[in-house]
Amino acid sequence: MLELRLAWRNVWRNPRRTALTVAATVFAVVLVVFAVAMAAGTHEKMIEDGVRVSSGHVQISGPGYLEKRSLEQFVRADAALLDRIDATEGVLGAAPRVVSFGLLSQGPATRGVVVTGVDPAREGRVSTLPERVREGRFVSAGPTREIVLASRLAKILRADLGDEVLLYSMAYSLETAYELFTVVGILKLPEAEMDRSLAVLSLASAQEFFAYGDRVSEIAVLADGADRVEGLALALTRVVDGQPAEVHTWQEAMPELEQMIVLDDAGMYLSLIHI
């Protein structure tokens, strides 16, 4: 008690010094809380953009797909499997995709692209791709010979709505695949490299172009909360049991994003230590 009385008297011995000390402490605490909150909000936005444009919270793919990213790694996404995924607790939506690489040409311009075949009826439940169309419209269902280009890719190719572009690639059967597609939409993406390379087809068009049958490269699954990803991945592992498939969380599907967030957090905490 004696120590407390002495401390209290010392606090009020110099009120100006005490006020400055309290103000500095409060300012530092507010600054730290603000910085941590800003970082958390930024990271949540980065994760949301990543899962809603790319992998989903959980990704179901063929064995070895994350390492090789080729048509040789696939899952068969029949209606029964998609229904079981949709019925799993915590799932907001599931979207099958065919993902491969090719060359896209318009006149003298040629560009290497990531070709993504999506189911227009399901893609909007998982990703924001349909919402990101800035000109024209999204692809229609079925083998329609329609293509949607990312905005920077369209500028590189000097392609506009209604233009025909030639897509050239290698089919699953190892035969040369090439076809003319009509540009029906141009979309704007938040990540620059993706905005320079993404070309979207309908799922049926991609499966026909790559002679892929009912195969898909991945099934992107959106969870009803980022905190449920681990439990959902475990549940989906049981759902796909019986066929060759792997289930990955977004951290495994997009390790570069997780590493960026970890490094950003480390730099922030180092900076805050010096406050």
C-alpha cells in the first residue's frame, strides 16, 4: 500500500508530465490497434479476392494437379458428385472448371493464355468472374464458341467485342487443338498478371476443345466462412472418397498468397515494436 500511495503522489507531483505521458501512451495504443485492424482488413480482402477469383476456399482436383497443372490430372465431375458437394454442410457453392494453357491469336498478335472453362450456371456461386465483365457479357452454357478475355489481354491482342480469335493448344488426346472463338465479353481482374493472361470459355466448350469428355481440372468450393475451411476440407475428403482426387485448402492452392500475408504481418509487427 505504501508503494501505491507514493506512486499516486508522484503521478500528481507534475501534472503536465503525467498528461503528456498518458497522451503518448494512448496515441501509441491507438496507432497499434489501427495498424493491426488495417492489416487484418487488408488481408481479409486479399483472401476474399483470391478465393473468389481463383481457387475457392477449398479445391478438389486430380492427384498431383497442384504440382503439374496439366490435363493429365483430372477428376470426373458428374451431377451426383456435385450434388453431394452442394449438400455438404458449410458449402455455399461448387464450380467445376477445366484449366489449361494455350496460344491466342488475333491478326499478327499472339499471346500465351490460361484457358479456363467454367459452368456459367455455377461459377457465380463461387467466384466473381461473371460480375467482373465490363463490356459485353459472360459466356453462355454449352459448346458455343464464345470467349471472354481479360481486359489487358484484349488490349495486347487488340481484340474487341465481336472479333474472332484463334485458340491453339494441345488436347488431352495429344492431338493439336485449334478453333476460332468469338469475343463476347471483356472482364477486369484485380491481379495484373491474370488480367494479361486469362481467357474464359464455357465448360462444355473447353471439354470439347480439349477432347476432355466429362473430366474437369478442379472443382472450386466456396465455404460459408473462412474459419470453416479446415473442417470443410476434411468433410469433402470423405465426400470424394472412392475416386482419385485430392482436397486442398486455399492456403495449399495459393501458397504465394499465404506467404505474402505472413511476411506482411512479420514486417508490421517489427515496425510496431519500435513504436
